[in-house]
Amino acid sequence: MHIARELEIGYSTVRRIIDTFAGEGILRTEKVRIGRRNFVQFTVLKNITYFCPDPFSLAKKAKKIDPNRLSPFCKINKSSIRNLSIYCAETALDAKQPNPSEDDDIDWDLYPHLTEIGFGPTQLRQIVKHWQKLELDINAGLPHALERADWWAKPEHRKENALGYVFAMLKNGMPSPPPGFKSRQEIIAEALHEQAEKIRKLKEQHFEDSFTVWWHELPPDEKQKIDAQNRTGAWKEEFRKHYFREHAYQEL
């Protein structure tokens, strides 16, 4: 959002340009975490030069840009009208404790429906001010509140004047969970549980199959030796499986 504010263009436009540059191999993006905040770090690949197909038109537009409003980390070299090189100075991320109320802390990709209805940094800053007055926990609560609001911003759930409806909902604190709503954590937890259950069943089945094959292939005298060790009177099948698990079984 910092880039969008500095250049006074839409966030979706910035995202589209970044995605295009990344797809062309001009830059690389990666998420990094410092303290409690998530950042998206852009690395412009070295020795990349952009040849402008219409340099005269671009130069004309560039004259209207106030260089003082550009980010100090982004430079445009117009030394050659037919060769416009765009590069980025190497910078270190500031590791000091951030202000949790800044909208740069928000990963807007997690709330695509909010941005569709026009909810952005301006609205977020107003919501933060309301939460501060109510002494609500912004750091812990706001991401969950935005997630619930994003559910209401979906096309199938939108109310009339969706932006106003969502804004009014958020400014009063944590919205109630919508009917049938599942948080991102719940969805991930359920998916992990389902995957874990499948793995457990597969492991159990693998043990049973492995035991059956192992016992079937044992010579009769080996079977007798194993059964002779069952001096506790345990059920034969259970003892044999215990012996197999302890002495022969190899887990997946």
C-alpha cells in the first residue's frame, strides 16, 4: 500500500504491475516477518533493462510526476530517452518495533472482497481510530474482524451499500461470526485434521497388511518359536502382532 499511496494510484493497479513484473522475471517477491508484522520484500533482479516501446509518450507523462513524491528507494533514470532503466536501491528493512495501527501491516490479498467494495487504507485508518477510542486490541483482533467483514463483502452476501454496511460493522468492534462462517484458522485446522485422519488410517492399514504378508511367509518352525514366547496367555493374534511390531515391522 505504501507504493500506491506514494504514486497516488490504485492498489489493484500496483498489484497488477507487480504481478506482471514478477511473471516476466523482472523482480522477485517474498514474504518476510519482522517482529509482529508481515512484509512483502521486492528484489529487482540485476542487469534488467526495460526498453520502452513509446519513450516519447512516457517521457511526456514523466514530466508531470513530482520526483519529491516518489519513494526514496525507487529511482528512474531518463538519461537516454530510448532506454529507460528502472532499478531499485538495496535497502534493509527497519527492524524496530512497528506501529500495529499502520495499514502497511495488512496483507490485502487476504481480504479480496473488501477491496472489491472499495474498502482500503483510508477506511482502515478510520476503523483503527475507532478501535483505539474503544481501547480494543488492534493487534490481535483486527485481522479476525477484517476476515469476518470480508465474508460479508462477498457478492453473494453483500448488503445494499456494502461499503457503508461493512464500515459500520467494523467501527463498533469485532463483528459477530456470520452464519456458517469459518475462520481461516478453522479451515486450515479442519484440513489438517482430515489429512491426519487419512494418514492414521493408511498407517494402520499398512501395519495390518504388512503383518499378514509377514506371517504368511514365515516358515512353520519360526511361527512355532514365536508362539512359544507367548507365556502370558495373551491372545495369539495380538501377541503375534506385538512381536511383529517390535521385531520386524518397518513404518512408512
